[in-house]
Amino acid sequence: MKKGLKKKPVDNFSKKEWYTLKVPDLFVKNEVGKTLVTKHTTKSLHEKAMIGRNFEVSQGDLNPNDEINSSKKFRFVITNINGVIANSEFNGMELTKDMKKGIIRKWHTLVKAHQDVKTKDGYELRIFVMGVTRKRAKDTKKTCYAKTSDVKRVRRIIFDLIDSQFSELELSKVIKLLQTDNFGKEVEKKTYSIVPLQNVVISKVKVISRPKKSEENN
């Protein structure tokens, strides 16, 4: 390069292409953001760079009128490209770290359980549940601990509820259920006679496997 000549600045974004991230039509908002990919000469190379990419969105952003549940983060994986739209599938859910820490209480027993279950349409999920003990109305003790034997009984009820509820639902209905607090309330109701619980939530959901039909279509 000749002296005195400045190197032409390179606009890195000119080598990129924007794609719109689209989630399943189970939320109020299904176009949730943009993602960048390096420009390629063929569609197949673009797809190779994009498919399998994961991203997460809070429930408050998916359902703008439901900001109270913004502590729930839904995960998605890009499965196919249609023009400039990157379509995705549900790939899990998890509460924020702050939310999970807020559930834990001093002098209480933390109850945790997880169970694998297959949905009605063949998705294998791992469901994680957590909650803490609470005092009965007339209990004046400072502590609120549960016996080990009672915790085991509570876990068994949680396992049974996961099996009975999730195995009867298709994935779309599972996603709808995860947007509510209904499962946690049902656990609290069923376990009250053993150990009163509070703040019972589904803290995490992992997709372990998908039905072959879904994998082939992707």
C-alpha cells in the first residue's frame, strides 16, 4: 500500500444477513427478534449455519400482557429456514436464577423432584419441580422442616402428577400449561395433608428426545 493512503474501512455487517426468529404460534407474539448469519452463496450453506441454533425468550416478551411471568425463560431451537424467517421449535423452559433463589427460605425444607415423561405425541421431557415447606395456621415454631419420610411421600405424589398430567397432553398443550402456575397449585393441594408446601413451581423442562416424524420433517 502506498504511503499516505488510508485502508478502506470494512463494514462487517455487509457480510452478514439478518433473519427473523419465529416461535410456534402458541404465544401472543411469535416473531421475537433477529439473528445474524454470515452470507453464503447457497441456501444449503445458510441452513447449515442456522439450523440447530438455540435461543431463549422470556414469557413476558412472548406474551406482552403477562409480564408477571417474565421469570420464565422459554428455549427454542431453529429447525428450518423459509426465506428470511428462521422457524423454531420448543426446546425447554427454565426459571431465572433469581426466581429460583427467591423460593429458597431459611429454616424451611426445600423439596425438589424431577421425572422423565413422554407426551401424547411422542416428545420425551424431563420435568423439574421445586417448592418449600410452609407452616400450618396454628404452628408457632420458628422452623418449618419436613421429615425425610414425608419428603419422599411428597416426591412420589409429584412423580405421579407429572406422569398423569403430561403423558395425556400433546406438546402444544404442555407449552400452554407451562405458561400457568396450575401444576404447582395442584401439587400444593395434593400434598397438604402430608406437608404443607408453598411456591411450588416447574423450575425447568428439558427436551430429551423428539418423535421420529418431527426429526424427519426438520
